Amino acid sequence: MKKKKIIKVAVIFLMGAVLFLTINKYMLNKDNKKENLDNNNVKEPDNNDNNKVPANDKVFDEKNKEINNNTNDSKNNNSDTNNKNNDTNNEASKDKSNEKKEQSSNNKQEDIDTKLTKAYPLLDKIRGEKIDKGTTAKGFKITEINGVTYIDDVMMVNKTYSLPSDYMPVDTVESPEGKTNTCNKCINKIAYKSFLNMQADAKALGLNIYIASGYRPYVSQNKIYNNYIKRDGKKAADTYSARPGYSEHQSSYAFDLNSINDSFAKTDEGKWVNNNAYLYGFIIRFPKGKSDYTGYKYESWHLRYAGYDLAKKLYNDGNWLSLEEYFGVDSKYQD
């Protein structure tokens, strides 16, 4: 009886062991099938997978991109702003530069106008009785102040209109130096400044022009004129030398250049002066072929300061007009 129980227990144990082994084998087979299935579902590596990021990293990266984009946008905006500011500054700088240039140009033009077009004092600034002498044949007003004749505010000195024997100009300077009003090379201060400009421009071209004779007082002109009378006679002297009181040299607005003879017109300096003197406010006072108007023969070396506006008109595109011709007045001695 006891032996049967032992056998029964052994059988039950064996059956349990078999069942355990069977179940274990089943589980192992199941795991192997699952593993095989997983292995079959594995994809080939994607070259783009290396560029992929985990979800959390992707979000972080997107934020970084957004930040970078914002930063770049900010930089771009700053760059645009800077560019705009630079453009604005450049425009402002240009405007200021143009403004300065314009102001400088205006100041320069005003300075030029003062020096060139306002060559003579306004008549209402001159002390003395102003006598209305009517108008010229061409309608220009004639005014006499202290014995000096002005036509359209321009001092007129010729064989018809004289200066007082005691007339002495003011505001004169000597070329190149001098301090008195009796110096031979003194000319009006404004005229002198314009002459220096002309002289410098001529020098830049290799030309040499200089003042040989400027202001002459009444007494000096009297001596010169009488010497010419002794040499050539009065009639001949009157064609090239002014009588005392009738010389423009006494006004300080006129002067002679270089050689003071007919050869000057044929020199490079003479040709240049003839074509460019008006640019500096000077006129050829006794132009070629105008002796019927001026009463004097052609003098290429004799310049008169008249101011740019008038000088340009008298230049007449190279066909010089005389003051007498332009204003409509004559130049004749009374005797």
C-alpha cells in the first residue's frame, strides 16, 4: 500500500515536470517567433535619420531656430535700421554737405558780387550835392557829385567828363606794395583783388602780367601830357595821352600792363588778356577800331575796372564795345 502511494506521487511529479517543460517550450517558441517578427520589421538605415532629432530635442531645436531666426531678424532689422540710419545719415551728410557747398557758393557768389558787380559806391553813400544831369542818348541816368560824373552809377572819365584837379581816390593799394595815394602803381582796392586773381590764373598758364602804371595824380598827368606835346605836338598827343584831369589813371580804376606799347597785343599775355580780362571785371578801355567813340587809338595794355556785369556786356563775345558806345555818350574836348 505504501509502495503504491510512492509510485502515484512519482507519476504525478513526472506529469508536472512534463507539463512544465511543455509550457516552458511553448513560451520559448513564442518569444522566438516574436523576436523573428521584430527582426523582419527592422528598416534599412535612412541617411536622413542622422539629421533627425528626438521629439524633445526637436522642440528645443525648433525653439533655437526660432530664437536664431528672431535674432537674425533682429540683426536684419538692426542692419536695415543701421542701413536706414546710415542712409539717413548719408543723406543728412549729403544735405549738410550740399547745404555747406550751397552756402559756401552763396557766400562766394555774394563775395564775388561785392567785389565785381558792386565796384562803385552807391551814389546815396557819397557825400556831396547830387546834381541830375539828365540821361544819355541811350537812356542811362547821368549824375554829378563833387565834380565827378557817374553814368548808371559808373564813374565816367574821358575827353568830355573830367575829374577835379584835387580829386584823390580812397581805398587804393599798391602793386605789389605801397601805402600812399601818390604811388605810381596804386589802384583801387577792389580792382587790385580782382587783378591778383587774373594774374594768378595767367601765371598758372605760364603767362606773366603785371601792373606797370596805375594811379596818377593831376600833377603827374600834366607833366606826362606836356612832354608828349613837346615831342609830337598837341594834335598827335591828344590821340594817345589824356590831358590833366581827363585821365582815367587819376580815378585809380585804370592801369597799364607790362610793356605799354603796341607790341603787347601780339604777345601771348596780350592775347589772353584781350579774351579773358572781362571775367575778372576788367575792360579794354580803348578797344581796337573804336577811336571814333573813345577819342583814343587802340591800347591793348590799358585796362579799366568796371565790374563783371558791365565788363561781360562790353566784351560782347570778343567784339569789344567802348564805354562811350555802350552808354551812348561822346568823348570830345570842348576846344
